[in-house]
Amino acid sequence: MSPPTPARPALLVLALSLGVTTLSLLQSLVVPVLGPIGEQLGVSPAAAGWVLTANLLAAAVLTPVLGRLGDTRGERPVILGILVAVALGTLLAIVTRSLPLLLVARVLQGSSYGLFPLSISVLRRELPPERLSVAMSVVSSTLGVGGVVGLVAAGLLTGDGGDYRRPFLIGLGVTLLSLVLAAVLLPRRPATAAGRVDWAGAVVLGVGLVLLLLPVSQGNTWGWTSPLTLGCAAGALVVLAGWVLLQRRRAEPLVRPALLTDPRMLVPNLAGLMTGVGLFVSFLVVMQYVQTPPAAAGYGFGASVLEAAVVYLLPGGVVGILLAPVAGTVVDRLGALPTLLAGSAAGLAGFVLLAVARSAPWQVVTAGLLSQVWVTVVYAALPTLVVQAVRRSETGVANAVNSIARAVGQAAGSTLTVALLGAGLDPATGLPRASAFTGVALLGAGAAAAVALVSVAGMVQARRRGPGDADGPADVERATACAGEWSPVSGIR
């Protein structure tokens, strides 16, 4: 029995895609303007860096709660509430000249991370199985595409040394449009899960994730061996271990511990983590490399922020938009794991090219295209893997966990890139040596190779389970509909 098809499924996918674009747009548009934020607000670069960190911490704390709320209260009211909060936060970012208030704005914007898992929940319920893979791929792929759009928007609006708040105007416009479309097009449906939100578990998980992400995002500033960094890391281990024990004792846990250890969830979560690393490595290394003046460093192209975004990153975003529906079709026909492997191969090729050949602009553009293909294809496959692994009633919270894995990867990719480039500074020029960029490119290649290994491991595991457990999303949906709640391919008892 298929789910009821909405009257305008294409418009529903458009509305959800625009919401997810809001998430990635607001995430990336501040990256090129961290310097102007520090200068215009009169704060240090370390203080300005909290504009990124505050957003990430809010996302880590809020995403699992919002995913669970969507499962238990219905996606429509939660999505609308998120978009209202994001719009208010973006408006605050536009009008304030205070760093503390800007951080509050970024915390409100951090709730946008909940839009992705909730969107996947809506698609799983509303669309028939034969349309599900392509729709999920299109929505998921906008995570990578929106990042490129954010960088281009920042370059367009601040390339002449303009006010750092200008890019937020685009963010506000996209958010308001997304809010209107969601209010009109999202159907009213009963919740897919019963029960309550485990608020105590949410608080403990939030504390653990904050303690984990603080050293990941601030290690370069604090020092990797400082007591603060090591203390936060140790505290994260203790708190997260306690959270697992707490969840095992709960009749209605926020996230079932078995969900985190199920091999079918480990594959998309590890792949999301490593692809998040590669996404920000690609953005940051390309942006810095092409802007480096060749006369001073002996490499680079002396591009402006606008040129770096439009010439070197925008082509990848365009390819991502065109590739998303194709990737969804490939997932539907060949399976998510082979698609994951193909995407990681493209990323590996791109970063290897960047490591060994980057003296000409076309080489860097090609490397960027290949890395964007990686992100688009992998992000297209991940929701299918998650949907295959979990109950219908856990779609929101399971995709929220996957979103956190991606966010942690992005934070790690950003921090490691800055650390490697900083460690390779040439005292004579104050710029990174060429070898530092090679090291960062090899880091990206390692992340892509890790996704390839995870994909192969998943395929080996699927063969051992047998063909009956390797079904695609269409079979998952049919089995779930017949069983009423449980999916036999999830392996959950």
C-alpha cells in the first residue's frame, strides 16, 4: 500500500529543497566575511570565529530534538516554527552591530539544520516508493549546492569591502520565500510516532555534543594540547557515555542506542562525517589558494573573493543542481551503496588532481567540479541508506543524527584545513607554503578514500545478509506499509 500522493508533488519537493537550501546558504555565507566581521565589529579574529561555532553548536543541540518533535508532533508545525526562528535570527543579524547579538542570531539560524531530517520525513510519508529516491536526492543535494550559492552571494555583496551584513539579505529573502511555500504546500498530517520527547536525554546529548564540538572548532585557537581542549574532549566522552546509559533506561528514548550501532546506520553516518570533512576542505583550500598573489607566494592566481566564488566554485554548484535528479535515478536503479562508491571515486580524483596539478586555473576548476560531484552524489545517496535502516516513525531523528555527523565533519574539515595551512606558513611571506596546500588536498583525498572503504564494507555486509535484506526504498516502503510500523530490512526486533 503506497502513501497518499500529494496533489502537487513537484511543488512539494521544490518547497522542501528551498528550505534545505536556506540551511546550507546561511551556513556558508559567513565563511568569506569572517575577516570583515572582525574588522567592522572591532573584535579579534578568534572572537569573530564564534560566528561559525555558535551556529554549529546550536545545530548539534537542536537537530535531534527537532527531528524527534517532527516524528511525534508532525513535521508541518515544526518546519514552520523553524523557518520563523531562522527568519527572526537573520533579521537580527542584519540590524545588529553587536557581536553578542550576532551570536544570538546565529544560534537562531542554527535551528535550520532541523529542516533536512524533517524534509526527508515528509517525503517518505507523502511520495510513492517509485518517486522517493529521486525526490530525496534532489532535496539532499541542495545541502552542497546551497553552500556554493552562499559563497557566491558573499562574494557578490562584499567583494568591494562592503558591509558584512549584506549577504544576510539574501538569506532573509530565501527564508521568507521558503516559509510562504511551506505554509501553502506542506500537507497537514498526523504524527508518525507516538510518545513524548525525552527532554532530559536531549539536554545531556546537547551538553555532550557541545563539549565534543568546542575542541573540534576551537582547537586551533586554544591549542590542541591545552587543558581546555583536553578537558572538553574528556568531558564529551564521559557525558556521551552517560547519555547512552540514560537512553537504555528510557522507555521512550530520544534516540535508541541500537540505532547508533546498527551497521546500516554506521555506513551513512561515517560517510556523512567524511563527506562533511571533504566539503569544507574543498571550499576553504580553493578559496585561499586562488586568492593568493602569485608574485608574493610563487603560486595562486590573485583572485578576488568574487572571482574565487564565481569562477572556481560556482561551476561545481551548477553541476550539482543538474546532477541531483540524475543521482537520484542512479540510486533508484543501481542502489545507494554503489552510488556512494562512485561519488567518492570522483572526490578522490578531484583531490588527487589538486594535490599534484594546480598551476593552471582549469586544473583547480576541474578539481572543484569533481569534489562537488562527490558531495552531490553522496548526499543524494545518504537519505536512502538511512530510510532503509530505520522504522518509519524514526525517520526524522535518524536523519537528524546523520545531519549531526555531517556537521561534525564540516567543523573538523574547517579546523584541520586552517591548522595545516597555519602550520605551513612561510615566515618570509606570511603565506602558506605550496606544500601546505598539497597536505590539505591529501586530507580531502583521504576523506574521499574513507567513504569509498565504507561503501565497499557496506556492500560486503549487504551480500552477507542476502538479497532479501538489500532492498531499495520502494521495497522498504511496501514492507513497512504491510507491517504497519516495522520494516523487515531494518533488522530491528
